[in-house]
Amino acid sequence: MATYKPVVVQAFPKLGEKITQDTLYWRGYKTPVQIKEFGAVNKIHFSPVPPYNYAVTASSRIHIYGRYSQEPIKTFSRFKDAAYCATYRDDGNLLVAGSEEGSIRLFDVSGRAPLRQFDGPTKAVHVVGFLSDKYRIFSGGDDYSSSLWDIPNGTEIISYNEHTDYVRCGCASKVNADVFITGSYDHTVKLFDARTKGSVMTIEHGHPVESVLLFQSGGLLVSAGGRYVKVWDILKGGQLLVSLKNHHKTVTCLCLNSSGQRLLSGSLDRHVKIYSTTSYKVVHSFNYATSILSLALSPEDETIVVGMTNGVLNVKHRKPEKRKEESQKKRQPAYRTYVKGRTYMPKQEDFCVSKPVKHILRKYDKLLKSFQSSKALDAVLEPPIRLHTPEVTVAVMQELHRRGTLRSALAGRDEKQINLLLTFVARHVVEPRFTSVLVTVADMITDIYQPVVGQSAIVDRQFLKLQEAIGKEIDYQEELLEVLGMMDTLFATFTKKSAAYPEENRSNGLTETIETNTNN
Amino acid sequence: MVAPAALRVVRCGGGGRLCGARPVFSADAKYLLCGSGDFVKMYSLATGETLRLMGGHADLVTGVQLNPHNHMQLYSSSLDGRIKLWDFMDGIPIKTFTVGSKLLALYALASCEDSVFVIVPKNGERDTFQLVSVKLTKAAGQDIEAKDLSVVLDDVDVSPKCIAFGREGEYVASVKDVNLQVYFFKRKQLNKFSVSVMKTKGGNHNFTCVVCHPTEDCIATGHADGKIRLWYVNFHHKREYTFSTLHWHHDVVLDLAFSMEGTSLLSGGIESVLVLWQNLSDRQKDFLPRLGSAVEYISVSPDGTLCCTLHTDNRISIINSNLRFSRSIQGLIKSRDVKTGLVVDPRTKALVLNGEPGHLQFYCLQSDQQLFSLDIVQQQYIHQADLKQVDLVKVAFSAQGKWLATVEEREEETDPELQLKLWFYDEETQSFKLNTRINTPHDDQITDMCFRDMDEMEDDSLILVTTGRDCVFKVWVIVEDTDPEAQQSVSWSCDFVGSYHNYQATNCCFSEDGSLLAVSFEGTVTVWDSVTWDLKCTFCHPPGKIRNICFGRLTCSKYLIGATDHGFLCCWNLLSCALEWSAHLNILVLQPDPLSEHIAAVSWLSKESSLFVFKPNEPRPIYIQRNLCKEKIQLAAFVPRDEPETAGSEKYLWLRRSQLFFLTDTQELMTLSTRSLEERLTPSSKQLAVEESLPVTPFSLLLGKHRRQQSQEDIDLGKLIVHNKQEQDSPAVKELLHTPAHVLPSASFLCPIFIKSLLISKENKSAEEVADEVEMESEKAEDDSDEERDVTEMEQEDTSPSELLGEMTCKLSKYQEKELRKIRKMDYSWISAF
């Protein structure tokens, strides 16, 4: 003798991307704000101190934006030609920028005119930055040199001419005040120590290096160039740790999130990929309208700012987290009411009388158990089930069909209910997992309600919608068949003769399944 | 016995269908007796075990009734025209009464001293039956002719449910079609009623069963339209009657039973729900739903505490009086159609086939018990006529029994609903767990399925192949799930789809080493390489489609055997790719023995089945058994034996390592055995001798053994426990208590001895000595029980029992001590092991 077996709701494998913690986290941004700049945005840098303003370098201007402002708070525009790489100092008071004409300018954030101007490089300076002792600046430019400048004196300390091509990126170590890194189009990344006369380490990236990044610990180096993002272990003498090839165009910018757990890379292929720094797998990705040149993430991941080739600045703010106040208001029974008696250990002479396990059935199961088919169908057509778990509705319909009572359950409904049913069928009939069942349901509904067609405008409209949905699906399947035919021809030309046999079979199998779908 | 080694066909499962007769409770409600094929079976109600199998009838047992005058005796009737009287406690046939004609039902009444009632076919007519009373003469001798028949009622229904006897045997009620007739024995008056006169509005009013109230003049009848009518007949006036209708069943009422007091009525039908009508009214009814299958018979125990339902699928459910299901007795469950074939579970060596609808039963052949029933479909079974149910159609086990693949199917007008499920054997729960479910694995019915059978290679090489009517065969492999959050690490997915000229794939089979796969496509057998999935070669033997294929094993692994539906058995050589030999035989079943090269083939020719056993390397069969049975044989399976049988003759060497079982059209499970039926039965009856009146469960046997062992150990270890002490003086006390009072000496004389015997003997005795005494005492006790002593002897002994004890101890102590030393030596080593 068996107990009642509840309806089996078939689980289907989830196709498409899986929902993970990461996807939930990175999806938690509002719709982006678009700000038009004058030219391609080559650098975005967040001030490390609140209120986390950010400097955007585009064309010959540097704009400072506030957190939520759509208009720049401040503009530095005294460049004759393009400005490059406006970077904040660690305390957020000073800003340095390179320029096309070759000078490096240092600004006070509150002032307007440059505090210092370092003239020396004859060609464009594409990368500048502060060393972590705050008093020195490093730079790299199109004259293949990497230089170090002293802020108080405004003079060059040392210049390294080791690169053999344009220097396009660099960064300073946060751990050691003397160490900085530059990447160049000569496919190398070089590590310099201000105390020595030459480079300390040279890493061969293999492609023109577009961006370099040091981890918070200073031990790991990330370089981007070509389609590759490579992670190197500096402490092991520049050993390649992992090479990531997830973009299909040149990777232009890199960025770490505030916790250092995720690495972001932007590319000309319009995608931003987010990697976990433990597994180096892509955990999420964003896509944008045009090629990405620069990318920055505010402290605490509050804002993602992406600059693009067409001069559009895309700003995404994080949604404020919802607080669940309602649940706190409801007073829960005390903990001891739950544990009351649970901890009692039966003694040897005690008789244990166990409570029979109560099987809790869903509402539709209860109704099915008592053979109330019509009511069971009503129960699964309630909004929460119908909208969120249509597979339950379909499973109950299938069960009713199996019991031979589907027709009577569908019959005898009023205009509103038929409308509901038809809406549901029209929406889901094209989903392959539901097709087989819903086709039967649609057949039965048309059979049962044929005599009343024309009496209600609402129902008639739903019937038309159903027809439309099925027509669309048939067209779609036909198109797919055409594509498949084309692919078959391609496969036939590509595959070698020995492998031709199984390949042919495989494609045959595929065609047949699709054909049956069409028939449905 | 003609020849000791003659191979004969034996029906297994301890008899056939249980559904021949209504089961009967013994008077003390401890046993249940029912007819099972040609046997009468006795079950213990406490444990559900088969206690006794009483064989002697030559045909189906149709009636089982307790002797109303002796509750230890039992009448049984059979289609062979005999009534047998049994002592069922001992399983001895007491008397056999030969009536002559077929007996279709048996009724025994308390009021009729020396006669029973039986339904027999009317002389000369084929389809009319009559109720006759048979006088059972009290003549001496085993076999008695009972020719004294007197007709009671003419034109009765053939079913035993259609006749019932009223209170104290005053009247008999019989129903047939729409007529109810009541015959009074005393007045010799026959009243007839019919239903159709009263109601003509729709529905089928035919009677299906009748029962009489135990104390009142009330008859309950069940009808084909699901109604139950209660007739209150005023028996003094011929034409006055009233009836009330109880209606719950939506289909035929198959059986009814009144409770012992008559306050409530039980009814059952094909809905497989037992309905209890309280106070015989419509208002209050209780249900026991989901009993598994249609209720065929209901019977109530004499003390009213239990009732049991016998189901059409050969199962008995025992139900408490408060409608609580208490236990079920089940052997081989008969499903409507065994679609899965006979499969042997490699783990338990149990036979696996369709059980209850949607279930897979694991049937243990040795103990004739169902080991367990695996719910495959996992859907509520709705008992309703012409409803298309989900059916289990194919089953396959992997070599170690680690994986189980099942296919279920529900036929529809357009295309069948198919599901392929893969189950993993979970060592922890000791049962199969669903791993993967594949919806619509093929677009049409699946015709065959097999695993790649390789013992040495584990999961990584496991392959499942399914063939379908949709002209393809598919290869399924295990894939590791990459998602770390998934619940299971592996699942199955399709790896390859193969087809051959758009022919329907009908059979598939892997070679022994798993390197080749043979798939038959209608008339052609194709052989594929199982690594690259290249088509290697094709064989065919036109005309006719391939019915079965199998590879040879061991030394014959280079052969491929196929049977066509045009009556040819062909053997192809895989090395030369040529036909080795062929034979003209209409083979229905082709079954290779997994442990040897032998292949069994069952042919069907001119209404008889024959068995051929052959080796693929020679076209001459090793063994032929003509006329295996009259029915068509559907399926066969080789079940490996636990230990190889010592075969009597060269001829039966092929039966040495495994046993051949086959299932006929009528779902009888048969086997071939060299031993006769009596030999086969003896071991079970020997075992039964142990259990006298109390039911012995395997657990209590185990516990008893354990306890005995434990007490033995206690003695061996020299531990002295107080209860041992008491045992020690028990013989003296026993002697005292068991002697008849009139031969005992006076109490004043006995008292000191008795008290002395209760005293704990010498304090300074070492543990060894005491242990000696214990053993010796028990020896003495045995002596006592063996010998019958004279009074005089006993008196002599009584004078000095304690002295005698002492003497005996001295005599034996030296020998005993030696023994003990030995034991002690052994013991120490044993202890150190712990």
C-alpha cells in the first residue's frame, strides 16, 4: 500500500547563464547615465578620498565629476593638444596629467592653473602617475623613455631608455615607494627601481601592452595587450601565472574591484569581463554600445565608469540595498519554544512514541488526490503559480491528461477563465519543454469552445493571438531548417572523408527533432 | 521416478495464481490459508511467511474451507474433481473424496453434519452449472469415492462469489445475471427476484457477488455498475422485500464481506479501494485507498480483528479492523504484461520484471519472495478502465548492478510519451536513486537497450545504447557535471546517433569485450566499432527481419547469432564475416548464458515450445527438449547459481553454473530442474518443522542462535553468573516438580533435600570446578529427560542426590579439567585478538 504520490514537476536543465552570487552582485546597478565628452575617453581615475570624485581625460580637457553629477564640477582645459592620463595622488589633493605636446602638468584639485609643469619629453606623454611616497612622479611617453620626476624641485631625477617602442601604460607599487612598472608597445613590461640605473625585471607579454596593473599586495602583476590578459608572479621572478583569452579584440584597460577579489577588463570588443582572482574564470560580463578605452570602479564598487571611443562616458550607480524592515517587525516566537523538549534524551525504560511524519501536499495535489480536476486546474492557474512556475501548471495539465480528465477540467469555464487559459497557452506553447502538453490543451480548448467563438471579443482576440504565436513559431522553425541545411553543406565540405559518416548521422538526428517540433 | 537425472519442467514461485479461491483465516486468526495454483498455502499472519505448502491436487484449487466441526482441518476442492481434507497444522492430507466432475467452488456449513456444497457443471451441458451437496461418508481409508450428490440449485453462476449461505445455513442465496434466488432448506422454498424489473434506467445491473448477513435476514449484493444493494427479505411472505442501495464504487463491485457481528460491510472493486460501510448505511463510510491493484476477494477473520484482501496481481494485504494496512504477503506479482523481459540483477541475483503498475519488482527465486519493489514511474496510479497508463517497457543493468536504466512509455494517439531514466545504486541507502531523466530519448518506441558489459573497466567506459523505431540507435555516456553547485557530479547525455538506411533499429548487443556493438536494423545486422563508432560490417539473411541477436561468449566470442522471423537461426563468423551455419527454426527467445558459451533458444512450432541449447561453434545442439510446454514462451533468463551444481550427467552440463528460467504467455514462471518436485519441496518443509505453533522470524532465529552462543561463551570464559547457578540446581527441582504427586515421598522427607539443593554449594570452589559442574549438570539433565525412571529408582536416588552429585563431579573432574585447559589456551588467543 502506498501513500499518495504528488505530481512530478519535471525539472528541465537551465539553459543560458547560471545565476550565481556574482551575477546578482554585478547586476545590482541602475540603468547607466551617459555623458558625452569631447573625444575618446582615454583615462578615468577616481579620487581615493571621499566624496570620490573622478577625473575623466578626454581630448584636451580633464573633467572632474562628482558622484552623482551629470555636469563636470571642474574642468582643466589649459592643454594645447590632447591630455592624457589624469591621475589623483593618494591623498586626493593633487592631479597629474600628461599631454600630447610632451609636458607633464601637476594641478591642485582646488586650483585652476598648474602648480608645476615638467618639460622635458619631446613627444607625447601617455602615462603619468605618483609613486607611493607622494613626492615623485613617473611618466612614460612616445619617446620610448620612462622617467622619474621630483615634485618639489620640478626636475627630472632619472630617465630610463630601455623600451624600444611607445610606452603606453604604467603603474606604481603601493608597497615600495621606489618601484614602478611601465608597459610598452615593444611587447614588454619593465619593472624599474628608482634606486638602480636600469630595469629590474623585464616581462615578455607577447603583444603590445595596453594596460598594466599591480595587485594590492604588490606581488602579482596583470598586463593586458592584444586579446590577452596575463597574470605574472613578480616575486617568482616574473613567472606567468595564468593567461586569459576571453576577449575577441584588444584589451585596453584593467581594473580591480575594491576588495581585490575581482579583476575587470575592458576591450575594444565592447565587453567588460569580470574575473574571479582566485579561479581566474569569468564570473560576469557587461556589454556596451561601443569599444571601451577606459574603465574605473569607485571604492566600494559604488560606481562603474566606462569611457568609450566615441567619447561617451557610461556611468552606472549601484542600487541602494533594500532593508528588510518588515521581517524584523514581526515578532518571532522565542528560540526556546522551538527547542522545548527537543533536547530530551529518552531513558532506557522510556517508550518512544514517534509522531507519524506528516506529508504536506500542495493545494493542487490535495485537489488531485480527491479527484477534483477542475479545481486543481483552477489552483494552478492562480497568478503566482501561473506566472512564476509555469512548469507546475503544465505538469498538472499533463497529469490531468494522463488521468483522462483534462477535457472535463477545461470545459465549462466562463469568459474570464477562458481568456486566462488562452493567454497562458499562447505564451508558453512555443516553449519546447511545454509544447507537447500545451498543444493537446490548445486542441481541446478549440474543440470545446468552437461553438461559442464569436460571442466574446476577448476570447476571439486570444484565439487570434494563439494562432499568431503558432504561425510565428512555424516560420521560425522553417528558417532554422534553412540554416541547418546550410550548415550541413558546410560540414560536408569541411569534414574529411573518414569522418563523414558519423557527422552525417548526427546532423540527420538534429533535423528530425526539429521537424517534429514543426509538426507540433 | 523414472530416471534420477531426467530433466523436467518445474513451475516455480511455489504454485500459480492465488486468485483461485477466497482465502480463509484459521480459527485463532494466526494463519491464513489460500489456494495457490495446485497447492494450498498456509501463511503466518504475524510474519507473512509461507509456513506450509500442501500439494496433492492435480489442477487448480478452487475452494478452501475450514472444517466447521474441526478447526484444525481444512477442505479443499480442485478442478481435478477431488475434495481433500487436510490437517493443516501438520500439512498432512487426511482424506481424499473423489467427486468426478470439475469442482468450481466449495462451501462447508456448520449445520450440515456430513456434507459440503460444491458447484459442478451440469451433466451434458457446457455452460450451465449447479450447486450440489456432496455427502462425505465417514468410511475408513484415504481415498473415498463421494458419489452421493444431490442438486440444491440449478443454473448458478460459475463464480464462487455468486453463492452465499445465510445465517446458520438456513438458506442459500445465488445470483446470476440479473436474478437473485433464495432457497430455504427447511421449507424447500425457492424465491426469485430480479433487478431489471425494478430499474431499467441505464447501467449494468448484473449481479457480481453476494454475501449474507451473519445474524439477520439480510443479503448484500454487488453489481456491475458499482452499486451495492442490501435486501431485507421478509421470509415469511414470498413477495415482500425491501432493499437499500449503497453506491460509491464507480466500477464493478468485485467482492463484499460482512464483519463478524454484521454491523458493517466491506466492499472492494477494481478501484483498489477497500470501503467500510459502517452500520450498513450510506452515511458513514471509511476508505482504505491505494491498495495497489483490484480487490478480488475479501475475507474477515473469525475474531473480527483482521481482514484480508486478495488482489488480482497475486498479493494478499492484511488489514486491521480499524482499516489500517498491516502487512502484505506477496510472491511474484503478476502484471498484465511483462514488457521488461526477465532481467537478472547482478547484485542480488534476483529476477527483475514488471511488478505493480509502474514498479519494478525484484523477486528472489530462492526464497520465493519479493525483495523489493522499485517505484520507477513515481506517479499516482489511477485505477480506471481504458485509461492509458504509463508502462515500464525496458530495463537494463550495468555489469556490476551499479547502474539501472529504465524506459517508460505511455501510448498516445500521436506519438508515445517516452522517458529514459538512469538510476544509480546508492550504497548508503541500499537502493537505487534516480540520477538522470531523459524526456523523449527517441521519437518513437524504444525497441531495445543494453549497457556495455565490462567488469574490469568502471564508470569511464560505461556506455548505454538504445535502439528505437525512429530508425536510429543512440549512445549515451556519463558526463561529469562542471557546475560545482550541482547536486550530483555525473549525469548521462547522448554521445552518438547512428542509423542505417532509415531502417528501424530493433535489437542491440555488445560483444563480450565491449569492442563491438551489433545493432539489427529490420533485416540487417550492423556491427559497429564502439570506440570510433564506425560501421564495420553488415550481415543479413533474407528474407525476414531479425528478431534476436546475441554475441557468443568466452571461446565462441567470434560468433554472432541472430534469429529471423522467417524461421532461421544464423551464426556469423566475425573474423571471416561469413555465415558459419544456419538452421531452420522458428526461434522466439534467444538467451545466452552469461557464465558459459551456451546459448538457449526456444522455438515455437505447431503449438508447442521446444528448447535447444547449443554452442555457437558447432551447429549441433547440445541439448534438445521437445514439448517444453503447451504455451508460447515469452521470455527466458539464465540465473547464476550460488554454487555450481554437481551435474549428474554430461548431458546437463550446461545447467551446472546457471539455471534457466522462462516465462510463458500465461505468466507462469518455469524452470528446468533435474530434481523432482518432492525433492525440491523437502528443504522448505524441513525448515518448517522447527516452527511448531509459534511463528519464528529470521530475526528470532538469529537472536536465539546468538543467545545460545553467548551463554556458551560465558561458560567457556569461566564467568559465573548467578542465573547459571540457578540452572545448576534445576534438575533436582525439576525432578521434584515433574514427578506425579501420588508417587512422591512425604513432604517432610523431601523438604531438607529440596532446601539443600537450593543452597549455593561450596564457597572455596574455583571457577573451573563450578564450570565443570554446570556442564555436568546439564548432561545429567539430559539424561533425566531421556530416561523414564521407575519410582523405586527415583526414591533411591532421592536419598542422596547431593552425594551423588559430588561423586559425579570427582569422576569427571580430571577429564573436564584437561578439556578446560585446552579451552582456556584457545580462549586467551581469542581474547588477545580483540
